[in-house]
Amino acid sequence: MKINFLSIFFMLFIISCTNGQSKIESNNDQGSESDKVIKTEAEWKAQLTPKEFNVLREKGTERAFTGKLNKEYGEGTYVCKGCQNPLFKSDTKFDSGSGWPSFFDFIKGNVAEHKDHSHGMNRVEVVCNRCNGHLGHVFTDGPKPTGLRYCINSVSLDFVED
């Protein structure tokens, strides 16, 4: 009886230690673990402004219509503010009227999506596949050809002109 109790206790201990350590599923298999950017909270705070840190690392949201890239329509690439990973091409950007930069597609392999049930909503969160920085959410009310709207916080992006 004592051995069974110890066995059950040990199994529960192992399960509790591994709970919550699952990896984010990527949209495809590009990139390896060695490509990932992993920093401490202190390192991120030293690199990012408080607003950038809030959005990218704490999953915050900037106020609508306040981002500098919302009305940017030059030719180029939108990259992650945290690690400069190329995320969206300018030819996929459109004006959704939402107040945040919106795209109908992303650069394959560089963006990951996962379910988000925060704030009592069922949404799909969008993160950088390299540094796991929070970018925004994707919705199914976008234009053709994908029908998707990647609604992205401007503060989580840099724009690199072609």
C-alpha cells in the first residue's frame, strides 16, 4: 500500500512539473530551435520601450488609431520589433478601418498562431515565430484571397522600405 501511494504521488509530481510547458504550434515547420530568440525579462526591458514591452512580452494592446504604422503604405517589409524577423509584406496590407495595421497574409514560417481565450473571448493570437513576441490577433473578416485579417499592434513592428 505504501509503495502504491508513493508511485501515485511521484506520477502526479511529474505531471504537475511538465504542465504548461507545451510549445506553440507554428503554421509550418520552417526554422529550428537554434533560430529562436530567447532573452530574460530584464534583457527585453532593456531593449524595448515600456509600450513595446507591454505588447510584445505581456500581450498588451495599443489603443486603436495611435500606431505610427497604421497609415504606412510604402513598399517594404514589416518586421518584428523584438527580433527583426520579417513578418508581413506591404502588398498584403489593407485599410480595415480597425485602427491597427491589417494584413491578409503573412510571410510563411515567420508567424505562429494559437488559441486565445483571454478576456472571455475566443480568438486566435498571432506571435512572432522567432522570439514569441505577441503581435495581435487574426480574424476571419478579411479580404480575398485569404478572407483573413491579421490585426497587428503597430508598436510590435518596424517597417523596412524596399
